[in-house]
Amino acid sequence: MKGRDVMASLVKWRRRHLSDNQLLLMVSFVVGVLSALAGLLLKWLIARIEHLLTRGFVLTSANWLYLVYPVIGIFLTMLFIRYVVRDDISHGVTKILFARARNQSKLRLHNTWSSLVASAITIGFGGSVGAEAPIVLTGSSIGSNLGRVFSLSGKQMMVLVGCGAAGAVAGIFKAPIAGLVFVLEVLMLDLTMTSLLPLLVSSVTAACLTFAVSGTNPVFEFHLQDAFQVSRMPAYILLGIVCGGVALYFTRTMNWLENWFRRLGGRYRRLLVAGLMLSLLIYLLPPLYGEGYDLVELLLNGSGLEDWSVAMDRSLFYGHSQWLLLYLLLIIFFKVFATTATNCGGGCGGIFAPSLFLGCVCGFVFSYLWNGYEVLGMRVPERNFAMLGMCGLMSGVMHAPLTGIFLIAELTGGYDLFLPLMTVAVCSYLTIKVFEPHSIYAMRLAQRGELLTHNADHSILTLMSMDSVIQHYDEVLYPEMTLGDVARQVSGSKNHVFPVVNRQMQFVGAVYLDDIRHLIFRTELHRQFLVSQLMAHPAAVLSVNDPMDHVLATFDHTGAWTLPVVSGDGTFVGFIRKSTILSAYRQLLADYSTD
């Protein structure tokens, strides 16, 4: 109780001395600091675990421990999640989107640390996923829980969730602009002055702290191979289209594999199948181990076949530089299998790193083939195209061209290729947009109508919950009841419509007061009419799982003002009035209106 009293006193003090905007800026600074520290800690843990496990590996042949470590990693992660966390912590960015749309931007307290520990184990032992999405979830959870501590409003909570994500991206990538753009583009937070300043504070704070600890060098060392040339525009455009196609393959294959693993049944069966798949792939293609950033560094800085062939170290392909192209093509094809197996087997990680890794390999292979056939009679720089491919894949997979442009520019310091970055990002995004309207993060929520977008009308309807607008009834009518029974119930009620259900409480119809008003006061008829004769069938019946935009569209289509709501098995839940929806809509619009 003392802790609660202290917090209550703290909240009262801040309401007297600090405005909401002042407090928001102060908390956003703290969120930036904590997000950056979480990112630094996670990167350190991953590097230490990976170094400890692989420091004795030989370069000239395959290493059998690649068959063991990934299985141990996802098994340990599964045990940690099942017995310590006891909650689902997969799909971190999707969880943030869901929290914004359906849970008032509230994330559980354990999310401030659980994803960090789980992903460190998974990736350190070789899981072929990224650390960035877990850190984004960690940062957002830090913002959400600090907002709850200070009893901030729903709109301010939403901003703090964005601050945590912006700080996480800015810190882990040393990319403050990308952190800001990621929140606006991927998390779809509306840009207003109220949200812009806290996001900037968190992003800049996280980036500065990371710079202070690990230096100001970009995450990936990159040396420009050739300056931008207009004559290469066809190659940039084609690379963007290819990246969009590979992003589509990655997205569709990941969804198919997730559904396939889900059908396998028990967690230990999934662990066995996924572990075998992941271990075999890493044994054959060691760059699939962990985040794979060593290969990214190699392709961004290598200058010839002798340098590039280092990619085949520790594998069965060692010493066979003539197979480099096949080796990289196999990596492009199987990366999605390794990533999905990691997460579906029980591991924890995101798709940031896989998309960067895959994009780098894709851009390099594109330039390698282009130069091999001397398309259009010209050559293109492999290092530049490896960097551009990272932008293209990220833009396509995440449906976030601006994030791809700024993130890769800040990651590599490749600002001299800004126009090619823009070209590749836009072409990739437009290519995948033709086939997939939503990103890999958002498609599951979009299918359920639980996705917030920049469409203000749709977002307000998404924020509304069915339960908040349903009028629940304590008393119901049964078909065998008489008009007299109805009269006695109506006399003590202010309602104008009454549900009719069977003995299993399943909805069968409704009695409208206007329809029986001319009969109800004639006592001589009270025994002559049954409810089954008096009830009517509503113009439509709603489900508790219907999204609010569908509910409002049903009201508009039918012209009704009151409609019944049932559960999945037809059990009566209550009625919804159109006037109640409109009142709730106006209130939410006022609460979340832009400044």
C-alpha cells in the first residue's frame, strides 16, 4: 500500500506543477535513454554468446556444432517463455499495432525485459532472426508502462509507445531520422506537433547515448564504389522491381510456413521439425547463423572474388569460389525458411535483420549477374548495389519506403546515393503493393479489422470496442410467453425493443414496442397472443467479432437504428443502437483529435 500511496502522491504533485505536454517530453527523454540501454545490452549479449560458442570453429570446413546450437537455443527460449514469461511474445511489432488498436496502447510489464532475454538466447545460439523487433517491443513497452505510472491519457500513451519504438530503432541502428520515420510509417502514428517533439526527443536521446557508448561510426562500414550516374537509372529501377518480387516471395512464403507449422500441433513437434530444418540450413549455409551481419559487411566492402569467397568459410563450399553465385542464390531462397523455423520452433526474433541481410545479398547477386552479362553494355558497382538492395527489401517487406531510405542512408553513411535509394525503395514498394496491400506486420490485423491507419475515420472506428457500445439485457422474452407477460415486463422498462431467445439463450427474434403498442393495453387480448406471433426478425444480426466499420456499414445499409448482437454460437449478447455508436465516435474523435 505504501508504494501505491507514493505513486498517488507523485501523480498529484505532477498535475499541480507540470502540464501534460511538459510531462510527456520528460518521459519521452527517459524512454529514449532506457530504449538505447536495452538495445546496447541486447547487442552485447548476442555478441558474447555467439563469440563464446563459435570462437573455435575452423574456417576450412563445415562445423558439426552448427547442427546442435540452434536447436539448443530455440529449446531454451521455448522453456524460458513457457515457464518464466508465460505469455506469447512473438511478432513484436504486430503486438504494438494491436495494443494501439485494441488495448489502449497498454503493453504488459514483462515486455520491458522478456523479449530482450529471449531474443539474446535465440540469436546468440544461431537463430536466423533479428534483434531489432524485440527491442522495438521492449522500447514500446517501456513507454507504455511509464505512461501508466503517470496516469497519462490514451492519446499520450499512444505517443509514448511510439517514442519507445523510435528510441529503439534510433539506438540500435544509430539512426535518429529512421527511428522517427519508422514510427510514422510502420506504426502509423499520426504526425502532429504533440507527437513530433516527443518522438524527436526519444530518437535523438537514444542515438546520442549509443554514439557516446559505441562511437559515431555507422553500424555498417561502407565505402562508395562509384558516384551516382544517371545512365544507371534502368539498373536501379530493375533492382527495385526485383527487390519487390523477392519481398513478395519472403512475405508469402513466411505466411505459408507459419500456417504449416501451426498445423503440426504440439510445441515439441514444432520444435523438432523446426530445429532440424534450421540446423541443417545453418550447417550447409553458415551465413544464416544469427543476424548474418558479417556477410553484410563483407558484401558492402569486398572488392573482388577473393574477398567475396570468404562468405563460404566454415562451410562445405569452402575453397570453391566458382560456386559463389549458387551459394548466394541458395541463401536468398532458404533465408525465409530459416527465419520462420526459428520463430515457429519456439525462438524469439524479428524480420528487420533478415530483410537487411536478404536485401544485401539480393542487391549483390543482381549486380553480379548484371556485370556477368554486361546488360546495356555497362557495368554497375557491386558494393553500391548491395547497399541499395538492403533498402529495397526493407521497403518491400515492411511497406515502408521512407524507413528504408533513411535507415540505409544512416546505417551505411551512403548519403551520396540518396536518389538511387529513393528509386529502388519506391519501385520495390510499388511492386509488392500490387500483390500485398499490407505489410508483413499489419496483414494479420488488417484481416481482422484491428489495424489503425492514417485514415482518421477508420482509425476512430478501430479504436472503438464492441463491448463499449453494446447494451446488455438482464431480462429476455421466450417464444411461448403471452402478451400479458410482455406487458408486465414492458411496464418496468425504458427500452423500446426486447430480445426473444430460446431456452439455450440463442437469439430468435425481437419484439418492438411500436409494433405491439395498439395491443398491449387491451387486457382481453393478453392471453390470445404469444411472443412467437408478435416478434419480428431484425434487418440484420451482428456478431461480437464484427469490426466497427462493418457494424456502422450494416446500420447504413439496413437503415436500422437498433440491431441485436450474438456470440459465435448464436447466444444473445445485447443490442447496439446507432445513436450510441455516433456518441462514442464523437467522444473518441475529440479525445484523439490532432493539435
